[in-house]
Amino acid sequence: MDIVQIKDKRFGLTISEKEILNAIESVAQRINADLQDKNPLFICVLNGAFMFAADLMKFVTIPSEVTFVKLSSYEGLMSTGKVKEVFGLTENLSGRTVVIVEDIIDTGKTMANLIESLGSKNVAEVYVATLLLKPEALEHTVPLDYVAIEIPNDFIVGYGLDYDGYGRNLRAIYTLIP
Ligand code: 5GP
Ligand code: MG
């Protein structure tokens, strides 16, 4: 399946399932070595990171916990831009080593906001694990501890990422054909 049609758009295969899993295994091995004695709490950002988190956690062999949050956009009364609020985080993060698990870092705004919102929770340290990074699109300063795959600044779907809600179930990553 080299080309997929989702609604009105066509996408071409760019990163195979095997390539994705190999990259994730490498990241997990680094996490296993780096955070061995830290009892990390992995925080999976829904919806996009669900598939990455599932495969990542299968390669993580150190004692650790995993939880899930959802970011919801709302119009801040005082600000012009959209602000994202974190939902579902009920764990006590005090003194914890946290690893944020994200599908993709584009401009970095979402990740910067998320890290800022953890600021009041007395976290010991925050690491970021992202499946994908678009280096050319990055505008915000965010930690990039564990990046599985770097991609060009194109729109992609699959492996958790959607186009208008569809395509998250694809096992590989596909790029929009202009
Ligand atoms: P950022 O805040 O870093 O600019 O954007 C992060 C969010 O934008 C991601 O969590 C994701 O929802 C969305 N996003 C960025 N690039 C892509 C892409 O190429 N494809 C899809 N499906 N979503 C993207
Ligand atoms: Mg995301």
C-alpha cells in the first residue's frame, strides 16, 4: 500500500512500519540506560501518541509507570492565540522524573505549553520523547531528549497521526501528495 486516499487527499508511503519500530527500539534502549534508577512516569499525549506510546512501552524494560493526558484547546480570554489545557493528569508528580510522550513536534508550541503547565507540579525533571520532529518548523525552545525520527516540513498521517480524524490506524507514515 504505497498510496492511500483519505477523504479528498492522497498520501504516499514515506516511513515503513519496520523503520518506525527500529527507531522506537533505539529510543527505548537509550531511555532504559539513562533512566534506569529513576522510576519514570511516562505521560502519553492523546490522541496522536497512542500508537507510539504503546510500541515504546513494549521496549521499555525498566520500572516505570504510564499515564495519559489530553490537551484541549480553548480561547484564552486575555490572549489572542489558542491555549491548551491539560486534562486527565491526576497523578502526584512531586519529585517524579517525567517523560512526555508525543507524536510530533512541529513548531514546538504545544510541547512548550505542556511543559509550562507542569511547572507548578514540583516535578523533579522532565524529558521529552517524540516519535517525529520537524527541525525546519521548530520555533520554540523545547527539550529534545529522545527523538525517534526527523522529517521534512511536510504534512504526514499514519501511526497515530490523523487527517481530519482519519488515518490514525495506518501502520506506516504517509506524506501528503500536493
Ligand atoms: P506544534 O505545537 O509543535 O506546532 O504542533 C504539534 C501538533 O500539531 C501535533 O501534536 C499534531 O497534532 C499537529 N501536527 C503537526 N504536524 C503535523 C503533521 O504533519 N501531521 C499531523 N497529522 N499533525 C501534525
Ligand atoms: Mg500530539
